[in-house]
Amino acid sequence: MKAVVLGAAGGIGQPLSLLLKSNPLITELSLYDIVNAPGVAVDLSHIATPAKVEGYLPADDGLKKTLTGANIVVIPAGIPRKPGMTRDDLFKINAGIVRDLATGIAEHAPKAFVLVISNPVNSTVPIVAEVFKNKGVFDPKRLFGVTTLDVVRASTFVSEIIGDRGLATSVTVPVVGGHSGITIVPILSQSSHPLPASLTGDARAALINRIQFGGDEVVKAKDGAGSATLSMAFAGAEFAGKVLRAAKGETGIVAPTYVNLAADSTGAKALSGIIGDLEYFSAPVELGPEGVKKINGLGSLDDSEKKLVEAALGDLKTNIEKGVSFVGSSK
Ligand code: NAD
Ligand code: LMR
């Protein structure tokens, strides 16, 4: 398996590349950035794991060399937030970065699984899809917006509330919708571990708010030095590992991820009762050898969760349209 990281010298890119270098399923790791990727690659290449590591800059067909033969491409390239910014404020710069990298993937690795981390994810995933459609190579089963950090945060915060951090690795809570503010919808009623009976009203609302705005907590604490990098690298490596394991034939792997709903028309039809005609949504997805095997429904939601899903739909629609029309207008 050849894995690629685009934006590999950045705050996420470096620790993510380190974690991918530690994944025994990866035999080749190819790193790309506009700065420092060869240095990061040489550093990682001394680690005693099987993956062969190479690093490229844009010069001398670097993107083509990076991508040729790739099975999986992870994209954390682009600028992060500073305090006071929304993820949508990043669109101006990151949309063009993602469009250009997607063009390279469509040309040099059109069959690779593509995992988009760059924000705003709600819009950058549609950007990748539109580029691929224009090149005639779009396969919705192979494109994923990485929302795993929201799932990781939910596990962490819920284990804290239960009062047993030892549970952090086993608690699972589906988080659906999208990846920004109120489009992040934690389904606490489906927590794998029961929440304390006292967690009602304001306390429950505070937990939901913390999961939805966990990114802001990090941006604030970093005070101008960027956003989540280490926890994102953990989450990105976790999700990439699941995609790779499913590609190798492991069954029963389900993870929430932001996908184009054309990836599974039956699943999409079932979802449409609650999300209408949205083209993209993060739902629990069963992964398989071709990527998306099945988009699962949202299960039973309580009334407050139905309201949270409804509240997410407007922003999602606007974010998706923004990504789609960006590619349309840059043709
Ligand atoms: P960073 O600035 O530390 O790193 C970004 C890297 O991208 C830099 O090394 C930069 O040189 C590189 N880059 C810029 N333009 C490029 C191009 N055209 N080609 C290749 N590389 C390019 O930022 P970061 O903290 O690593 O965050 C990266 C992105 O990930 C941001 O958009 C951030 O908002 C997003 N993010 C997403 C999630 C998520 O849950 N999906 C979580 C955290 C951060
Ligand atoms: C996060 O959720 O931490 C990321 O999307 C980065 C951010 O801007 O908050």
C-alpha cells in the first residue's frame, strides 16, 4: 500500500506522517509540501518500520512523483484558524490549494482513496468531487471528509463525564452532519456506554456544545499559533488505518465520515427522510475494499437530536454550494 500525505511538513502533516510510518500495512509513504517535505521524509526514513519514505517539493514534477501509484492520499494542506476565525474564513485560501491538489490526484492517482482534512471540510470535499467530475474520474465511494476528530473528542469528553478516563479508548459516540460548529451533531443517546442519569438539561447541552466547539478550545489555547494538530494527526491516522484495513478485506469496520451520498443510493434514500436532498453528509459508513460499502442510517434519535440535525442542514447546504460553485467558476 502506498500512502501519500499532501501538506506533510505542517503541524498535522508531520505527526500524521509519523503515525502512518508506524502502520505496518503501509509499504511506501510519499510526502509532499511546498516546503521541507524532503527533510521530514529523511528524518522518518530512519524509523525501523517497513515503509519506504520519500519526500518531494513542487519542482521537477514533485506532485506527480508523489502521487504516482498511490492507494491512499491524505490532505492536511492549507492554513489553520487563528482566534476569532471560523473554518469558513479559511475558504478563501484553502479552496484553491485543495482544488489544485485534487487536480494532481485526478491526473496521477485517480483510483486512490482521498481523505480530506483541510478546512472547511464541508466545502473542500465537494471541491475535490467537482474537480474529479470535471476530469471524468469521480468515484464517490473513494472520497472521504475526515470528521474523526469530532468522534475522538466525543469519546474523550464522554469518558471524562462518566468519570473513568480508562474508558476513553472504548467509548464510542456517533457524530454526524458535518465538520464545523452546529453542523457537528453528536448522538449522545447512542453512546456505547451509558451517560450519568444526572446528565440532563444544561449539563447535557454543555457536553454537546463542547463536542461541537472543541476545535475552538484548541484554537483559543494555542493563542494564534494554529489549531489542533496532534489530536488531528491521531484521528487522521486512525481513520486512514480503518480505510486501509477495509481495503485489505477486513469486514465490519464502521466510522462516521463526510461523504457524497451518491456513494450508496440506498443509504442516501433512507437518510433523505431526515436530511432532505443534501448531496453530502457525515453518517456512520461501513467501509469495504472499494471504500464506502454502505452508508448507514442515523438510527433512532431523540427529539433534541432531531432538532440538532435540522439545525445543521442550512449551513451544510450553504457550505456545499460554496465548494461546488467555486470549482464551477474557476473552470
Ligand atoms: P499548518 O500551517 O501547520 O500546515 C499546513 C501545511 O500545508 C504547511 O506545511 C504548508 O506548507 C502546506 N501547504 C500549503 N499550501 C500547500 C500546497 N499547495 N501544497 C502542499 N502543501 C501545502 O496547518 P495545520 O495545523 O497542519 O492544518 C492544516 C489544515 O487542516 C487546516 O486547514 C486546518 O484547518 C485543518 N484541520 C482540519 C481538521 C479536521 O478535523 N478535519 C482538524 C485540524 C485541522
Ligand atoms: C478542529 O476541529 O480542531 C479543526 O477543524 C481545526 C479548527 O479550525 O478548529
